[in-house]
Amino acid sequence: MKIAVAQINPLKGNVMANIEKHIQFIELAVLHKVDAVFFPELSITGYEPELAKELVVYVYDKRFDEFQNISNAYGISIGIGVPIQFSTGIQISMIIFIPNKIRKVYSKQLLHPDELPYFVSGDQQIVLTVENKKIVPAICYESLQVENAQQAHALGAEIYVASVAKPQLGIDKAEKHYPFIAKKYGMAVLMANCVGTCDNFLSVGKSSVWNKDGLLLGQLNDTEEGILVFDSETGQVISKTI
């Protein structure tokens, strides 16, 4: 099974431009025969908590239909980051498009204290099965909490995907934490980070892949957009920048 993480520089609040950017990277993943590709936290709007009310979307937003069309046509699962309106409030979410199936949604369960004025927590974990591999997603802050990885392991995760928006300090923590949980729980860990200005910080990329032994197999740099493609059978990682 081949799974990719995309590192992009979202345009602040420009949903349509970001959709086009996503499609560009999905097409690159398709060229590499990828079975699933995941994007950074709030990748469709950019990580902009103060604009959440203005940028909020709904699960079945027609603007996202092209993602389902691509998913169906090429047999690729796609995870995009969005702020979604629920009855309880706005959640930091990932819409997952699965070939010829209804959209799935995962929402961040553990929010950073800075996010509490703008968002409410999700309350349910999901497990995706792609080519007989169990994938569990996590979103930024919660992915740095051991209990979240422990929950993923209990659900049978073989691959743990962290969709994030992190400055250098967050990456410093990630580069210690993710190999630790990979080895502790015997699961590959993939991190999709963005680059460029987010909210009040600079996101520094370095999207990465660690194998189940905690070894770093591949990493993008801190400024360029691109993808990492991980072959779960061979352990090979291909890096492509744009």
C-alpha cells in the first residue's frame, strides 16, 4: 500500500484557490500510484482560528465534489483539512473521500488551549482501512499526546497520520515524540505539515515519515511544497517537491 502526505502553503481564507492547489498535489500522488493522501490541518482554509466563523464549511459542500470524483476515478482516498459547522459548534476536521463511498469525517478530539475560543472538540475516533492496512488520523495538538497514540494502537492502527500546522517549536517536539510512539506502539507515523504564514506563526514544513521502529525514512524541507510517498510493503519513501 502506498500512502502520501502533502506539504502545501495554503492561501489564507481562499477556499477555491486552495481546492485547486489540493487537486494539483492529488494528481501528483496519482502519478505515483498512491492509495491514500493526507493534507495538513485546516488545509482548505489555512490555519486561521480567528476566521473560523467566516470560513466554516459543511460536510457535503458542493465545492468538494471534485475530490470525490477523483477518488472514484483513481481509487485514491483523500483527507483534507476543514473547519466544519456542527450543532455543538465549529470543529477542526478532516473530510475523507473514499472511492465510491460516502464522505467520512474525523474531528480533533483534544484542542490546544488557544483553540478553545474558536472551536469545540470532536468526540469520536475513526479507523480507515486502505488496502487491508488500518490507518488512524490525528490532528496536530492531540497527536503529541501519548494517550491519543495509545487509543490508535488499541484500535489496531498500523499507520498513524498526523495532520498538523506547526511552527519550529512544535516540530522540535514532533521530531522527538513521533519516533517514540512509532516504536512504542509498532506503527508507522506520517506527519503532514504546511509551510508559510499561519495565524500568528510561521509553519515550517518538514513533513516526515517514520517506520514502526521509529526510524526517519523521509522528510521534506521547511519551505518547499511537495509530497512524501511511503510504500508500507517495501519501506521505501519517495520525496517530490513542487
